[in-house]
Amino acid sequence: MTASLDALDPVRAELLRAARSSADAVLERARAEAEETLRTARGTAAEVRARARARGEADGAAGAAQERVRALQDAWALELVTRSEVYAELRTAVRAGVRRALAEGGATTGRLTKTAQALLGSRARVTSVAEGGVTAEVPGRRLDLSADALADRALERLGARAERLWRPP
């Protein structure tokens, strides 16, 4: 029986060599496939990173643009509030100046009365205003020549020239 076992040694050796060769081939294909899978995965990861970076940059740019718009809007709102406050202070000062001028010039009330009657007619009912100036009325019409109204009209006549108030000196 040992002789028959020895006779099978070459067959066994050939089967073992064929199995090893087949295993080596399978292992080589597995390595090649693994390398290809890794190469594909790395390429896909690089594309995903590039897209994510581009999206992040776009989102960041959009966010920055929104923040700039918000900052400009906030600055404009603050400027408008400041302009309003400055204009209100100017209006108060002009009104006070007109009141003072009317209080100091006694003839001014007489001139305002004549102006009211010239505009509304001699039958206009003219009333002195405590802060200075007069108001006048006829049926269907009213004229306000009070200190505050005169000051407000003077400021309104500034019109677009009032923009010079907001320019730097």
C-alpha cells in the first residue's frame, strides 16, 4: 500500500500546485479588485469633498452677502433714525426762533393779521395764537399763520436742499 501511495504523490503534488496556483490567481484578482475599489472610493471621496467645499464656499458667500445686506440695512435704518432726530431738533430750534421773533416784534402780529385778511378776505375771523402768530377762518377755509406753522413751512421749502444737512462738512 505504500507503493500505491507513492504513486499518487505526483497527482497529489499536481493537485496541490493547481490549487495553489488557483488560490494565487484568486488572491491576485482580489487584490486588484481591492485596489480598484480603493481607487474608485478615493476618487469618489475627492469629488464629494470638492462638491462639499464648493457648496460650503457658495453657502458662505451667500451668507456673507446676506450679512452685508443686513448690515447695510441696519446702517441705513440707523442713519434714518439719526436724520429724523436731527431734523426734529432742527424743527424745534426753528420753531423756537420764530416764536422768539414774533414775540419780540409786536408789529409782526399786525402784519400777519393783514396777510390773513388779504388771503381770506376782510370778513375772516383772525385769532391770535398763544405761541405767536395768528389763525384765520372763513366758512370753508382756514389759514394757519402760527409760529409753528410758519416754521414748518420754512423747513418744507428747504426741500431737497435739506439733504445738505446730512453731508459731511
